Amino acid sequence: MAHSYIEAFPGEEEAFRALARCHPGPVTFLVDTYDTYQGVRIAARVLADLRHGPGCAIRLDSGDLDALSRRSRALLDAAGLTDVRIVASGGLDEYGVDRLIRAGASIDVYAVGTKVGVAADAPYLGAAYKLVEYDGRPVMKLSSAKVTAPGRKQVFRRSGRPDVIALAAEEPPDSAQPLLRTVMRRGRRTGAPDHWLDACKRLREDLADLPGSARRIENPEPVRPVRSEALDHLTASVRADIEVRRCPEHRPAPSDVAGPHSATLSVSGH
């Protein structure tokens, strides 16, 4: 229900009843087109007459949502409509929702649109393709501020501890769970798609594992992952190999090579 819909009728009651006639299920009435509290009273009268059953609601779309929700709840309860929910909208983002929840506002549903559809604080998402392995040979980039780690990787999650970025062939550390898995191969799924309830369960579990400082809405402290020792060794080895190939004068002289077990800068087998 939009404000323009209500404005097309002589009054709010006519608009509410027209919507209810066209919509046989639960309805949500927008109550703040003119005077919010009068809109709530009208909505309560119409909802009491209609008896549409559970799921009906009123929507607040502007103003002091905390104060409006509390008084609206009181008006609905006084009319015997304790099961009618209150929906809040109007430019809400995670910060506004957090403030209202902390204040104990009488809001059942937060309707967030614009500031989820577009990122107000970062209006674009940059992505880059980075090659880490070619034909079985680990490769990396050394550009300033764009250094990559070579080789195929796996990310291991450990309860209550930082994630570990490791090489794909490594064993999980401390009974950690691998996060990366193949879901598409040659354009086809490798298994059944996840159910949305499974995704919700994973999200709840992941959030519960984060320290409180990382769960803060404002100024959260990110939990930085750590790298495995094997990945660090490979990164140093590939970097050294690249530097030697770029600067031949830095190659070790034959007399410097002690034998077959001496350190080598090449990891590609050529």
C-alpha cells in the first residue's frame, strides 16, 4: 500500500476497505499519510470489522518510529487487536534498526528497502580476477598493495578462533571445518541446492561464534583470518622464484649450490 493509493480515495477508511475487498488474506494498512494516530484508529476500526484473521498489520513509514510505535501499540491493544502487528519502514538501515531495537520500540517487522537494494556507504562493489595457479604451477602477483598468495586454497573454520587460510591439500587444523566446496562443474550442479533454512542455521551459528566486538553494528572489530605455515612457505618460495627470474644477476653461482638437498627457489618442477 502506497501513500498515493490512499490519496486516490476520499479518505483513509475508504482506501483501507477497498484494499481489504481486493485482498482476501491478511492486510497491512499504511497509517501515516495524514495524521498517524487518527490513521491507526481508522485502521483498528476497519480491522475489527473485517476479522481477516492473524497476520494483519499497520505500517508506520515516517516520523519518530519509536514513539509512534508505542502509542500505536496502545491504541491497537485498547481496541482488542493485540494480534495486529506493527511494521516500520522509511529509509531504515542497520543502524536505525539497531537503535530502535535497543530502545525497545513496539515494532514487529522492519521493512528495509532502499538501503539494502543499494549500498549507501559504498555504492559499488569492486571485484578482481586473480590467477593463483596455472597448469599445476603456483603463481602470484607482486604489484604494490596487490600482492596475492599463490596456489589453490581452502579456508578452515574453527569454533571460537580465527579462520585459517591454507593450501587446498592441507589437513584441517584442530578439527576445523572446510568452507570452500565445489558446487558447479562444467555448468552443472554437483549436488542438491541448499534450503534457505539451512543458510539461516549456518548464519546463526557463524554469528554465535563471533566475539561481541565483531557483532557490533557500529564500529565492529573484524576477526582477521590467519595463514597456514605451508601457505606462507609457498608464498615466500614463489616470490623468490619470481624475483630470480626477473633479475638473473641474483641467481646463485654453481659453486654456491651445496648439493641435491640444498634450498631451491623453483617450485614449478621445471
